Amino acid sequence: MADTPLTLRDLSGISLGVLSGVSPNLLGRLESMGLSTVLDVLEHYPRRYVDRTKRSDIADLVVGEETTVLGEVRKVSTRRTRNNKALVEVSVHDGTAYLAITFFNQVWRAKQLSVGTEAAFFGKLDVYQGKRQMTNPAVDVVGKADDREDKTGGVVPIYPQSGKAEVYTFQLRKIVAQVLRRCAERGIADPLPKAISDEFDLLDRQTAYWAIHAPEHFAEQIAARKRLVFDEFLRMQLGLVATKRNLENEQQGVAHVVEQKLVRAFHDGLAFDLTGDQKAAIAEILADMQRAAPMHRLLQGDVGSGKTVVALSALVAAVESGFQGALLAPTEVLAEQHNAACELLLAGLEVDGPTGSLFARRPLRAELLTNRTTLSERKRISAGLDAGEIDIVVGTHALLYESVQIPRLSTVVVDEQHRFGVEQRSVMRDKGVGGAIPDMLVMTATPIPRTAGMLIYGDLDKSELRELPPGRTPIVTEVIGDSPLDRERAYQLLRDQVAQGHQAYVVCPLVEGSDKVQAKAVTTEFARLGLEDFAGLRLGLLHGQLASAEKEKVMAAFREREMDVLVATTVIEVGVDVPNATVMLIEDADRFGLSQLHQLRGRVGRGAALSYCFLLASSGSKNAEERMAAMEASTDGFYLAEADLAIRGAGEVFGERQSGFSDLKLGRIPKDEAVVIETRAVAERLLDSDAKMRQLTILREEVEDLLGDNVEFLFKS
């Protein structure tokens, strides 16, 4: 219907090419910024606002202070300095005085800041040859000469723009204004029940779009943001809650009967006592496994918190119930490490033999299956799985797609936060015993901040391991500069530790040297250390470009103490467990994120001896300094996860783990934690009363569009 209000789906189907003034050339430049449709433009929100009525007058500026001035360009010139550097000089006037603006090596500024252009300049005021000026300030073009529309209005939105695509904020403002006018002709549909809007004092959606893009005063854009952020998080929470409930209601799982005799025998045979957190997590997992609905649980634990024992408890419980289990790892090195843990920790456990077997009892049997497994070994393992003689198979996630069948598969453990969408669940359904969906336990050694976790893993039940097992020792962490004296002090401690019979890691960010990136290369550093600082020590080299067999050979030699120092890239970040290693030295530590540094540090401190981590960092950036300070302050991965979120923001922290969710446009974690919690409760209430969202068709459409292929089954009857 022509008079029906526009939905977001409608708006996403209208090309910007239908707007007047948007030429094919401009359309191409907009598309390079990710702006193709009317909805793209509506959700391309201003990054800040300039209030023309409140500004620092040039006449009142104080030398040495940073400030923003708003003025009109009166003169522009370009010349070369004595050193042949390009110099653009701009004279700006704001009605109170003139200010000189100088740009070095930014020739394009002359085109951007033509005479008559109104712009906001942010920088520090200084004096050069008796004249007040700003050098290389940040610039936001507010309006262009002879454009009356750009000269009006007290609050001016400043948009994320692209100098590379030559699309600037004044152009975006014109496009947005036209979009708003066209939308006003039919109106924009509001999918939120009025009772919810009233409860949380929210603007209607159409008003919110107008107020975020064209506020008359600052209070309007604050109210607009409140509504639009609520929408973003509500869509995400509806998708998560609906997915979780769909899994819970899908009665195609395996109801395990776990008497816990074998599980208790497993725990009794361990050389250590379980922590309280481990006991609690195992109890939650076993309770899930005894239900008919398939388990879908996240096991989140800090480095060294004992996740492997908890995961093996789930697999042992599956075996005790007469089924088979699979443990999937992201890399062959980690799969081999897990297989070694199975051989060590499960030794001595016995299970009932297959029906008709000559032997009533036999040892519990685990096997490793990776791309390195030979054809003859594959056939042997396949036969063992078919006969029910192999209880647990360990491999990479590609195992799901192998021709090998696991006829009584009931439980799958997936290490390192690999998420499973519709396609993977379908594969698992085919693999499960009797067509049932296996219970799934997803493990991650990277603690997720609480609020972010509500969005990233909001469709999973969660178990946390915060306690460290007895015997884990503190790790002394120190940030040191790159001076020869600092470096030698770290090297000497490393040599002393090796002399005492311990081992060490040296981690570099690159495999080979690079002309573009100034960072230590592992191959170069390996050769240098062997000839200079660590001459006489036994060094090993490990990086991701080595063949799988070579990587395992190196790791096996290090585990067997045939090497003193392992010089490596971040390939050792996860799953490498060598209790005798007591020193971790990370080159160019400022190049790594907090979670990665924490994972690397976790490769030491795994035995009884005091361990050390040296972070060699030379960057002066604020973010890098904050990361280094956080690493020195704490070894608690949950604390560091929150710190990482505060330093970097949610966009980078979410990364690929968002699994289908589009990036947040306005919402910010942890700033909007309260909204995340509110919308979770609202999503649950809405789905309680209308599980398939039949009465909320527009809102359902938005959730479906958000999740894409991952939601094809979600709201079907």
C-alpha cells in the first residue's frame, strides 16, 4: 500500500540512486563507504555535533590550550618550504578575529577548505613569528560557500566521512535531509508496542530518526539516541532469546542416564582435587545432559583454570551412558595436545564392552583423527567407532565433515569459542545418534566481559571457572623498555632460569621481516639469539608456516625438555601446556591486544615454580600504555577482559564472535549496560506472550534481517 508507513525492510530496498543530486559517480563513492540504500543513510549516525550558538571565539583563545573554533575560510594558499614540504595556509574568521591554520604535507586541504567554507577546527593554539595559529588541527567541514542550507541551524551534525572517497559531511547532510523529507511523505513504521515505549519513556521511531539527524537542541539528540540504542539491543536480544528457547524446545537431544560411577572414578584418579568452580560447572553440565533437550552451554574459564577436566567429565558421562563423544579443537597442535591429555587423565578407566563382546570390561579408549592421520589409521579408527570400541574421538572441527561416522555420538565439546550456526547444527544432527542433536559444550579460554557476553553468547547457558587449581603459581609481570640495559636484565633472568633446569618462550609478532612493519621477526630473532644472547642454549623455532608434522615435532621436543628456549609466534597462544616453562618474553608487546597477551602469559606459571613474563614495549600510544599497565596490575583474565573492553570498545572485542550480528551503530558496551539488561527482560516478556512474534510482524522482520541465514528456522511454526 502506497500510504502504508515504511518499514526498515522497505527502506533497505530503496537505492540512493533515486535521490535527486546523487549522480552515478557520487553513488559509487557512497557505496564504497557502505552506503547503498536509504536505510544505510538513516543509520549512518552523526559522530558528534557542533553548536553554532556555543563556540570559542577566536579573539578569546588562550595560547597552549586545545579547543574547537568554528569559522569561515577567507583565504587559502599552497607553497613549498625550504625542505620541500607541502604547506597549506588557511586564514579563518569567526566574526571576532582571524586565525592562521597551517597544514604540513596535506595538499588536499586546499581543495577541502576553499574560500567561503565553514569548518570546525580542533587543535592547540600556539604562536609562530608573533602570529597565533593552529598546526595540523582536526577538521570537520560544516558548510560550503553559497549553500544557504548549510548556513542555517544551531546544532550541526558531523558525520563519519571518507576523504578517500571524497564524500564529506556537508554532502551527507544534504542526502540525509532529502531522505528525511521523502520518508515524511509516508512515515516510518514503529514496531514497538506503545506500552513498552511508554514504560521506558521512548520517542517513536520516526521522531527519533529526525532528532538524531536534525536536532534543534542537544537534548533532542540525547532522547533520539536513547530510542535507537534500545531498538538495536532489543533486536539482538530477541534473536538470542528466541534461538535459546528454540534449542530448549527442540526435543531431539539425548537424555543421558548418568549414575556418575565412571565420572567419580575419573575424578578419584586425578592427582589433584577439583576446585569449587569445577565441581559446580560439572554439576550444571551433568544436569543438562540428563534432560531431553540438547545441551547448549558455554564453559568460560581463565587461563589455567582447569577447563579440560570439566570437558572430559562431560565426555566420560556420555561414555558412561553408553554413547560416544567428540572433542573438537581449532588447530591440529591443540587437538594433539587434547589427545595427550586424554591419554594421561583417562588412563585406568574401564567401561563395559560392546554387546556380544568376549570381554565384559575394557579400557576406555580415545583416538586422534586429524588431516595428518594416514588412510590406514582412518580405516582402523572408523572400524573402531562403528564397533563401539572407541569411546571418544579427538580432532579438528573438520571432523564433522569427514566421511568417518560416529554412530553413537551424543556429546560434542568444541574448544576455543567456535560458534555453530544452522549449517553446522544440521551436520551435527546428521552425526548424532538416532538423528538426535548431540549435547554441545563450547569452551573458551578468553573471558568475556559480562555485558558483552550477554550479547555474544546470549543464546547459551554459561558456566564459569574463576578459581585456579592448587599448585598454580603467581606470574611476575613486568613491562620493560627496549633499551640494551632493560633487555639484558630480562635475558639474564631467562639464562638463570634455564641454568636451574627450567625452560622459556620468546614470542615475536611476525614470521618474516617486513619493510612496512617495524616489529621483531621470529626467524631473524631465532638466528640472532642463537648466535648472540643465548649462544650455547638449545633453541627451537615454531611458527604457523611450518608443516603440521614439523610443528608437532618441535612441540614434542620442547615438552620432553630437549630444548631450552622456544622462539615462536602466537601459534603457542592456546593450549600449549609445559609446566617446566617459567619465563615468557614477548617482543613488541604493545602490538598485541590484552586478551592475546594474557593468553601468551598463561603459557608459563603452569607448574610449581615462580614464573616471569616480560613485556618489551616501546610504543608511546595511550592505548598501548593502558594495556601494559593493566597487564602489570593483574593476572585475572576476567578483570583484563573488562579493561580491554574499556580501552578498545565493543567493536573490536566482539570481532567474529558476533556470529551474524551486524556491528552496533549507536550502542556502546559497557556504556549502555543498563539498556542491554532492560532489553533482555523486554525480549523475554514479548516472547513469553507471543513466541513466534505473530503479533509483532515488523519487529520479527527486523530480527530475521539481523540474523540472516542463522534465523531461517526461528519463527517458523
